Amino acid sequence: MQLLLFFCKNFLVKKIFFLSILLVFSSNIFCQQIRICADSIKSSFRGLSVVNDNIVWVSGSNGTVGKSLDAGKTWQWIRIKGFDKTDFRDIEAFDDKTAVIMAVDEPAYILRTSDGGENWEKVYENHTKGMFLDAMDFSDDENGIVVGDPIKDRIFIMRTSDGGKTWQNMPDKERPVADSGEAFFAASGTNVRELSKPGWIAVSGGLSSHIFIGDKEITLPLLQGKESTGANSVAIKNDKNILVVGGDFLQKDVTTGNCIYSRDGGKTWLQPETPPSGYRSCVEYLSGKKWLTCGLNGVDISSDDGANWQKISNESFHVCRKAKKGTTVYFAGADGRVGKLEQ
């Protein structure tokens, strides 16, 4: 009888301890709430650039650009004259005055402002048939890259070394050859990242899905084979830790093949034990072992370098970005929605 009581007592203690640990873990995850900062503008935002904890810019459809200088409390909305029907899928901001925005399909445009958005200079224009720009990234205030869908079977790439004032097409021989049905997604402006070494990294989707690291091309073990499938976004922690998300944007709740990560610079790839909760259009590295990803059916966070993911919100967003100089994380999506991660 005493043995039975001892067993029951210890079992109860262990059960209480386990539930306490689970409760603490869950509360730590779910205490991170997303506060909606804006949702009244008629635009779908896919461009997002967070300069610091206070300055954030967004860009999207209907020629719309938004800017907040007070951590999302108030916004200035700009409808760019002459571009009322243009979809600006990506934006790179350098401070409260200077930003570069990218319009996607033919004719493709890149505009630049140096006075806070009052005036915009057209710094790039391309009427080539089939032109479709997908994403843009800068490694610093001067050096940037843009990738686009293949032109004559080669991935379109161009660079700037003067903060986006001028752009130069990469020579044909330096641009990778794309498979039939392979392209990029202009989903969040994050399927290309500018690096100091080996220079740039990008991920593709469609009938084939690859990662391009410098002059290396690696097939990704992601869901692919249809125009709506493949990689949408890539983020890096260092030259070893790389994380890629995607899936099928026509099946937002499917978790199969929607996330992979590498811990050896892309030589081998691992599948998460617990994947994100569906199709994901953007992934961002935060700090330590923490990563964030978002998509049409919500937001997930990982605290173990991508091995396991926990859903923290059902809010739909296209893009999430951390402050370049700071720790604040913002989101942007359809219906003029902008959110902020409250930690």
C-alpha cells in the first residue's frame, strides 16, 4: 500500500512538473502578440523595409507607399502620380528620406526618392517582353541586387553600387540558366539576399525549385512541380545556417514541403520535425536560434533554428521584416494591413 502511495505521489509530482513546464513554454510563445498598426488603405502590401525601431516603409498595389516615423503609431500614405495602377512589390529604405521601390511586370520600373516620398525619380525602365521583376535587396546603403523571371532562359539579374541611382544588367554569361517552368515569386521581396560572400543567394519556384549561392545551383527538396509551388523566401543566419520557405500558394493550409533548413551552407537540407502551419511567403532571421515566418493563414516562430515551429497568430501577412538597426519586427499584407510584433 505504501509503495502504491509512493508511486502515485511521484507520478502526480512529475505530471504537475511536466504541465508546468509546458505551460511556461506555451505562455512564452503566445505572449508574443501581433498588433495591427494600419488596415484602412486600399492596397496589398508585399514590400516592407524597416530602417530602425521607429522608421518603417511599405509598398504595394495601386501605386501606394506608406511611411511611419513613430513605430507605426501614425502613417503618411503616398499615391505616386502617374503610377496609380502600378504594383510596387518591393521597397528598400535607407532612412526617413531615402527609399527605392520596384514595380514588377512590363514595363518594369524602379523609382527612387530622396525627400521622403514627395518626389520620385524614375531610375530604371524596361519594356522587354516577358519582363517581371521579383525581389530586391541591399547589403548596405550603396550595393544592391534585383532578380527577375528568366529572359531568354536566363534568370534576370541587375545590380547597383550607388544606392539605386543607376542599375546595370548582369552579363548573360554570369546569369544562371533556368529550367523550363522555373521562375521567381514576387511574394515578399525576400527570395534574394545580398551577401558580402559569395555575393548573393536566391531561391526559385514553379515546376523546378533551386537555390543559387554564388555560382552554385542546388535543387531544393521542397514541394514543386506546379506553377504555384516552390520556394518563396530565403533567410540566412550566417554562412552555414540557411532557411527556405514556400509550399503551394493555392493550398494555404498544406504543410508538406513548405520549409527546409541547412546547417552546412546548403550542402545538405533538413525537414522540420514540426513544420510551419501552411504555405509561407516570407521568412526572417531574428536572433539566437529564433526565426519567424508568415503566410496566408498566419505566423509561425521557431526557437531552435527551424527544427520546430509554433503558430502564434492566424493573421494573414505577405511579408515580415526585422529592423536593420534595432529589434522591432513588422508585418505587411493584403487590405492595407501592417502589423507589429509585441514582445
